[in-house]
Amino acid sequence: MSAPDLRRLWVRLAQAAGLVAFGLLALFDFASSTQDLSRVTALLLLPVPMGLAVATVPLWLPVHRLGSRRLPLAALTLATASLAVTATMVVLTGGGILLARSWGLAESAGLIGVVFVVSRWGAPRLALWAAVAAGLAVATMPLRLGTESLPVIFGLLQALAAAGAAGVGLYLRVIAAGRARAIALVRAEQRAEFARDLHDFIAHHVTGIVVQAQGARFVAEQDPRRVIVALEQIERAGAETMASMRRMVGILRNPDAPPDAPLAPLAGVTDLAPLLSGFNGTASAPARLHVDGDLEGLPVEVSTSAYRVVMEGLTNTRQHAPDARSVDVSVRRTPDWLLVRVADDGATPRTAPGRGHGFGLLGLTERVRALGGTITAGPGVAGGWVLDAAFPLRTAVTR
């Protein structure tokens, strides 16, 4: 089961557990409020708090969109209605004890869940007022039983619970915002890396085109037939350059991408041997390179991305598998695909991309998918860790 599927499963289980707990509290409220059938006042007022309790479910149960405005507005409306019911019941009893045995535990739990959800997902300004109103409704709800010391104590306890729910919601919100900023930074850096690659790639190929055009003009005077060969080479170089530009510019369309990153020379799959030599000089686990097929003539963005897959795999092994005894790097070229695998035999547990702090893998995933490829990382069948990437070649040439 993949990490997103596992997270969805946990969310569904939490929702089911919340509904079961809420249902048990609602049954307790109903049973405790109808034990004494002669208390007509309690029976008349019972449907209202029970309805408010049920109304909290659509707010705290679903997973909402961050910055939602409807959520805090609905929470504010519900909290206002709950405060109105509490005020009405206090006025009707004159501050005395209404002989119902529950003030509405289901409604209290539902509103505490609303405080959490609003603090986590609501639009900031509206969420503040909605959380305060819902917290106030939770704190005053025990006063429906009267203004004696015991209801007041329970009111304070529920106020603390609401404050705790708001704190947890805000904490998760800050953590998620920090992670979103980190992922955005990784993606911006990846776009800057594409920009550097695009600069070097265009400079290389356009220079070659210019040189070939100059040579064609020179040989045209001596052997016109050789001009056809030169023009074919220029056409191929131009077509490859245009195809690569389309793919790379698609990554650079975001206007917020930083344009001033320093330029760096390109490194591709033909440079893997020096990369592994450098790794072997600093790591205890020897890395072995296995090549199947001709690696010359690959599209530059595919070659450089494959190089970065290997670099990330070696970095992952160095940082997270100090007990690894060997690393196998396999690069295989087929007519349609370039397949890259980095596998080690380390026993140290690691996390998959998108979980924990794997921002290097997140950035790499962004790059591979931009080229129409796929990338996976996870435990190997025989142990260790395996990083696999597949790049389409025919798509890369013809798209």
C-alpha cells in the first residue's frame, strides 16, 4: 500500500472512530435526559440541543480545504445558536437546576471538534472569531444544568479542552504551512536548475548549429552534395533543441521562479563513473555501475535528470544507510525508455518520498514527472532500499 493510500486509510479510520464516539455520547444524552418523563421542560428542550449536536457533524467530520470561508461562517452560526439555547435554558430555569442529567455531551464534543477544524482549516480572520464563539459556547454549555459550582467547574474544563483543540489545530496548521513553503522552495530551486540546464543546453547546441552552418557555406563552393549532409545535421540539432526547450520552458512558466541562480556545467549519464568514484572515496559501501545499452545521444534533459537520480540515490545511501555494504547503480537503455536504479543493502529504515523531510526526493520527483517519467523509492524485496526511475525516450524526442 502506498503512502497516500495509507494516509487516506488512517483518515477514514479516524472519521469512523469519531462518529462512533459521537453516537455513543448522543445516546447517553438522550437516555439521561429522558429518565424522568415527568420533566416536561426537559423533554420539550431536548430536540434543540440534539439537533445542534447533529449539526456539528458536517463541520468537524470532512477534510476541508485550507483557507475555507464557509467553514468558519457555518461554525460561527452554529456557535451563536448554541449560545442562544444556553441563554434560553438559563432564563427558563432562573439559574436553578434543570433536572436533566446531561447538558449535551455530544454537542460539547462536536463543538470542540469544530474549534479544532476551524483553527486548522478556516480562513484566518474568520477562523479567529468562529473559534472564540465556539469555545465560548462550549464553556457556557454546562450552565444549562444551572449556575451551581459543579456546572461552572465543568464549564472551565470544557473551556480548557476547547483551548487545547485550538492549539493543536494551530500547531498542525503551522507545521503544514512550513512544509508547504519548503516544498515550494524545492520546486523553485528545481525550476532554477532547469533554467541552468536550458542555458547550457541551448548554448551548446546553438553554437554547434552555427558552426555547422558556417561549414556548410564553406563546402558549398567545393562539394555541394556535402551541404545536404550538413543541413540534415542542422535539422536534427534544431529539432532536438526545440523539443527540449518546450519541455524545460513548461517548468519555468511560474513567474516566481528565481532567475538569478549561478550557472553550472551540465552532467549526464556519461559522467556517472566519476560520480561513483567520488562516492567510493568517501563511503564505506562500494558503488558498482552496470550499464546496458548505448548511453550516447540521449536527450540532454533526460541524461541530466538520470544523473541526478543516481546522485540522489547515492546521497540517500550515504546519509541514511551507514550500515550498507554495497550499492548497485544500473542504467539500461531500451528503444523507448531509459531505466535507472540505485539499490543498496542497508538495513536502516527510511521513509518514502512525500513523507518525513524527503525534500530531495520531492524535487527529483517534480523533475522526473515533468519529463513524462516515473520515479519510486521504497524497501527492496530482499531488503535494503531501491530508487527506480524511468524516462520515456521516444516521447522526449518527438513531443
